[in-house]
Amino acid sequence: NILDKNTYTVREWLVENVKGLGYKEASHFLRNIGRDDVAIIDRHVLRYLHKNNYIDKIPGNLSRKTYLEIEKILEDIADENDLNLAELDLYIWYYETGKILK
């Protein structure tokens, strides 16, 4: 079963095999089934990273390479703060929107 594999392998499989699914959508799916080690990189996350000088500019398009580079930045931030990516994502969402939805 593909879902028994590590999160990154599963995400690559989803992106390659599910038509129309990109890294953000595949990461969102994985988060919804309980994985906490992938980032959902949306405009709120990009805005946060840019405002706090983690990235020079907000990319218009997130290629695989760019998505993974930004996810690595988020992993480093999470590690520095003893958080997993799901917890960091919730923090950034709250910081940017003032709302907690889950």
C-alpha cells in the first residue's frame, strides 16, 4: 500500500499519479490523513516568510524545486522552535489571519 511508505514518497506518488494534484494539494491531503511532516505552502505562508526575510520575494509559481526549497526553510524554522510542520503551519496561519480554523 502506497500510504504505508514515508510521507515524501507518498507525496511524490500522488503528484505523479493523480491528475491535477500538485505539491500543495498533495501535502494538504496528507495533512488531512494525519501526516504532520509536510508543509502546505500557500500565500499566507509565503507572505510570512517574505515579511520575516526568509525569502527574498514571493514566487509567482511554485515549481517542484521551489516548493521543496521553501519547505526546507520551514523545516529549519520548525526544528529551531521544537515544532513539527503541522504545528508551525498552524502558528503561521494564526499569525497571518488571526484565526484558528482547526
